[in-house]
Amino acid sequence: MEHTQVLQALGFQPHELEGGSLNVVSPIDGQRVAQVKETTVPQVSDAIALSKTAFKEWRTVPAPRRGELIRLLGEELRAAKSELGALVTLEAGKITSEGLGEVQEMIDICDFAVGLSRQLYGLSIASERPGHKMTETWHPVGPVGVISAFNFPVAVWSWNAALAIVCGNPVIWKPSEKTPLTALACQKIFDRALARFGDAPDGLSQVIIGGADIGEALVASKDVPILSATGSTRMGSIVGPKVAARWGRPILELGGNNAMIVAPSADLEMAVRAIVFSAVGTAGQRCTSLRRLIVHKSLKTELVAKLAKAYASLPIGDPRKEGTLIGPLVDQAALEAMQQSLENATAEGGKVHGGAPVHDNVPNGAYVAPALVEMPDQTATVKHETFAPILYVMEYDTLDEAIEMQNDVPQGLSSCIFTLNLREAETFLSASGSDCGIANVNIGPSGAEIGGAFGGEKETGGGRESGSDAWKGYMRRQTSTVNYSAELPLAQGVKFDI
């Protein structure tokens, strides 16, 4: 679909796309597709006040009933999947299958959250005092702020919103300035679910559009007890301390510098397929993209040759066209950052294969060939995350050496090993193995399922979203003791008779 067709299919009216101060440019061809009106700082305050009011009502709604709203949201997302996926492609530059895959991820988390709405389990705890009962329960906290990045413009919101809403919290979403239209489209879809639901309070889900000042207003507000932020480590180093300083709860999903160890016993054909997708999918613009390849010295020459051949065959171009595997970088600044990193790597002794800008047979966007860079060791450039399709290749001798190299970066998001050796696999997954939040065996680091908690350690921020018990991050824990006896014994045998 063309730009205007995509927007019309999602219900945008001309007045919503014109006259604003924020220019929305598609990375596909560099064309401006909208001028969106930005939220003012006073309007952010109004949104927070409305969210507080909504919370007072929504927290009293039974959780299974809250789950019904998310069930309806999942239905609306299914109905709008092709159109919303096309908008993700238009605004973020993802190839068609990845745009659709991101919407499917939203549908999946809705399904998960619907089931969760009947499983917000607490505990019954044995009391040491006779005639006493102890329990642990979970309660809603209040408005949840969500700051998302351009590379997953809709999925990250859904991870947070689906869980937060079934847990009893309203959501205020500030999307990336580069991808506001996908957020506004999601709000339209959510509004359709609300209309079918019937009796939800106003302000349960709101979108605010703008730059750093708008994000700062959300970060600084004591009336937003939970702030989920996805983006760069630099951004998180600002947001995290500010939220913590006001006694809020930050959920940070930040940078990743993800590695794959390829052991001597690895299935090389399988490893090559995993490497290529993980390193060049979304043009290397995933937080889980593969950036470091740590290969046993006996395999390096063969594996680099296989990868170079695979890289040379990758179709680069308009992400809407069938067969395209690599679309554009998000903008020219990203292309310039990639070229600078390649220059730095060369100065540190690296040998670069590929990585040149692509101008032939592509639209007017920031298109580039993915780069393989053979490095003598893990230099400062390798340890720095560049959000682009650069894969640094290094060799190792022993597994201990490989794991040490894997862990010797500031980030700790995703990791993997390719091996058919059980001892190597289990060592990698042990306490002395990968230090990342995600560790895989015989699968790449990119493409997590919603059933598991998503997030990482160190400069990745420590936050967890999506599956498992990540829902607890959106609630407060309460321990309660009921004395149903006629006595008043104290814990630990303390005597205090009066």
C-alpha cells in the first residue's frame, strides 16, 4: 500500500496529519508523510491528572473483567493486523514480514494477559503464631508511563499496556518522535476495544507526542509511580536516576551488545542462518541484534567465508517489496554512525567486508550493505553498541576464554552459543556462564517469545517486561496477617505483658 492508503485504512483523517509541528518522515524514501500536532507540557499534566482519576475507578474492577478489555483489544489487533503492520513498515522501515510479526507479538501478549487476569496469584504463608493466618496479595499501583523507541514502535507499548491494564493501572504512552503515527493508530484501535467493552473510565490509555521535554514531564511526575523506558543506555542513565530520586519505579530496557559463541561441534549451516537473521534483521536495529561473533579458531576462516557469501546475496531495498530482506536504516544519522564505527574498527586493526552505502535500485533512504568486521580482539569500538548491521568477528581458543569475552562488555541483554556438546551448553547457561538476561543454545539472540520475561543486566537496565512474572513489576506487594484467636502472641517469642 502507498503512504496515503496505509493511513486511510487505519482511520486517520486529514486534519490529524496536517498542521502540526512534528514532521514524520518515512525511512523508506525520505518523504514526509505527516505533520503531527505535539503535546504541550501543561497537556501532559492534564493527561496525568486524568490517568489518576481513571486509576481510582479501574483498580476496583475485578481483574478478569479487566482482562476482557484486553481480549477485545487482541480481537481489534487481529482485524487491523495487515494495516498496522504496513504502518510499522512505513514509519520504521521494517520489511513487511517483520512489521506483521511485530503486530502478532502484540496479539500474543494480549492472549497472555487475558489468561494472566485470572492468575494474579498471591501466597498463603504459614504463621509461627497459633490462630494466625498470613497472606501475600498484589494490588495496582497507579498510572504507568511508557517511553518507547522507534525500532519496535508498537510491540513495546503492548508488553507494558496489556500487563499494566489487567493489573489495574492506566497507561500514558510517549512514543519516539520518529514513530508517532503507529502510536496514534494503536490508540484508535484501543478506542474501538473500549467502545465494545462499554464501561471503562476515560483516560485508561493516552498518547502524548513530542520530544525530550514531554518525556521529562512524564519522568519527573510523582503521580506516575511506574515508568517503563526503552531506548539507549544514555537515555536510561538519565531516566533511571530521576525516577528513583522521586521514589518511583523504573523499568529500563536499554542497550544490547549481543554475542554468539560458535563452538567446534556447532552445526555450521544452522549457525549461519541464525547469524544472518540476528545480525541483519531490521537492518541491525534491534536491541537483541547480533553484534559480536566469537568463533573457535578452528572454524573462523570457514565461517567467515560462508557468511561473506550469504551477505553478498542479501536483497537490499524497499521493505514493502516481496523478497527484500534488508530495508533502510531509520535515518541518515544512523548511516553516518555506522560509517564512523567502521572507520574506528579499521583503525583498531579490523578488516571490513561490506558496509558501504547502497544507492542503486533503492528509494531515497539510508540504505546500506551489512558489514562483517574481522577484529584482532575485543576493542573499544566492539564494546560500544552501534545501532546498525555491523557484526564483529573474533576468535577464541577455550570455552572459558569465549565466555569471558562474551561477558566483557557493559551491556547484558541477550546471548547464545551454538554447540552440540552438552557440557558446553550447560556451562554457558550456568552461574559461571553468560551474564545476560537472555541466554540461548542453538538459536540466535534475536526474536524473543512473549512467554518469557524480556530484559537484561548491567547497562541494559535490569528491567523485565512481557511474560513469566514480569507482571509483578506493575503491582505492589502486600503481606497481611489476620489473628482469628482470642490471644495476642508476639512473633519470635517476644514477651511484652502489661
